[in-house]
Amino acid sequence: MSPILDISDLSVKVGGSHILQGVTFSVQPQGVTALLGRNGVGKTTTLKAVLGLMPRTAEITGRVGYDGASITRQPTFRLVRQGLGYVPEDRGVFAGLTVAENLRLAERAGTAPDYDTVHGLFPELRKRARQRAGTLSGGQQQMLAIGRVLLNPNRLLLIDEPTKGLAPKVVTEVAAALQAVAAVVPMLLVEQNLAVVRRMARHAVVIANGRVAYTGGASDLLDYTEKTKALLGVGKGEH
Ligand SMILES: Nc1ncnc2c1ncn2[C@@H]1O[C@H](COP(=O)(O)OP(=O)(O)OP(=O)(O)O)[C@@H](O)[C@H]1O
């Protein structure tokens, strides 16, 4: 199967540091590919570089293919229209607007918004339609951030640390919803919670020292304690 995303020799220099130094990997057109690595290794930078969201001062080289065509240096709005959905780490919901207003803002001209899917996955968003997003819990804000992206058709989702800072019960809830989504849309998932990775991901890519240090089966990586420990800085007992 041809990959849905093909990143080749991606290099990013910003603010004097050479964050990515020739990153090459691909994302399969089905299921979840986990993008892993220690803190600060460049996972978010990888997603942002693909999406054209790095600051103008960043020096970026390399190639990105999406569904067989080059998208290197294409503007973000065009990528989003081509079905690349992005849920950023900071969630980016508008705190002063209600849940319904946040969702309405994400509607795209010419496309029927899929409220059935969003409310089916996250009934809480319908119940809390009139609540200001800034007063939602972290988990509810994450659901809103994911829901916003799912209103429109996606061919690949890039999701950055969706369970970060959430209570264990909410982690399970968000992971279950994402798993349901991943049955339909392929996903590149940055995730530090290795129990979530184990449950969701079929493939894994690990970045270390600016390069790809592992690509292969997620369970192969996580089952091999020494490798996991060396690449991710954790042991089996810690996830
Ligand atoms: N705009 C920027 N200017 C300067 N340095 C940056 C910029 N963006 C990221 N960095 C630096 O690049 C490195 C990689 O950051 P990035 O957020 O991509 O890592 P990460 O693997 O996603 O980390 P985490 O797991 O902590 O979220 C960090 O040292 C960060 O401080």
C-alpha cells in the first residue's frame, strides 16, 4: 500500500538549533502511526513543518508527499482543504466563545458539516453547546478541539498529544473516541502515554537526536524493554 504521507530528509533549523537533521519516514494509509521520542526531540516541529506552520525564520529543507503528490512548502490553508486535519497540542479553542460557536467557526464553505459524527463521538459537546469553551475541563476542551477537525472531511489526521494533562478516566474516553476515528481515517499521533500508544498504534516512528531512530511495529518497540528505555527514556513498569 502506498503511504498517505511520505516525509523525506526533512531538516529544520530554528533559533540557532538544528532540530530535525534529515528525518525520513512514511505514514501508512490505515490505522494509527505513533510519532514518539523524548521531550523536546522535535515531534511537534515535524507536524508543524509538514503543515507549513513553522515561523518564517525557520530554515526548512526536505520533501513531503501526501497521497502521492508533493506538498512541500504548500500553504497551510491549502493542505487543510486537501483533508489534512490538525489538532494542536495547546488545543487552540476560543475560550471566550461557546462550544457551538467554536464548532460553527470550523465549518467550511461548500462542505456540509458532519455534526452527527462529532456529537456521536462526543455527546458532551451537544449538552454543553452554550457553555463558554474557557470554562470546560481539559478533557472537554480536547474533545472540542478534536470535534472541530472532524466536522470536515479528512484524509489524514495529525494529532499532537491529545491526552496530555488529562485524568486517567478522560484519557480512556479520548483514546476510545480517537480509536473509533482511526478506524476510518489514518492518523499520525504524537503521544507520550505509552499505554495509549500500545492500545491505538499499529506503527511507530521514534525520533532521537534529530533523526529517525526506529520505524516499525508499535508493539515490537514497546515489547522490547531495553529498546524502549533507550529511545524513549522509560521502562516497562512506567507505562
Ligand atoms: N519556534 C521555535 N524557535 C526556537 N526553538 C524552537 C521553536 N520551536 C521549537 N523549538 C525547539 O525545538 C525543540 C523541539 O521542540 P518540539 O516542540 O518540536 O519537541 P517535541 O518533541 O514535540 O517536545 P515535547 O514532547 O516536549 O512536546 C525544542 O528544544 C524547542 O525548544
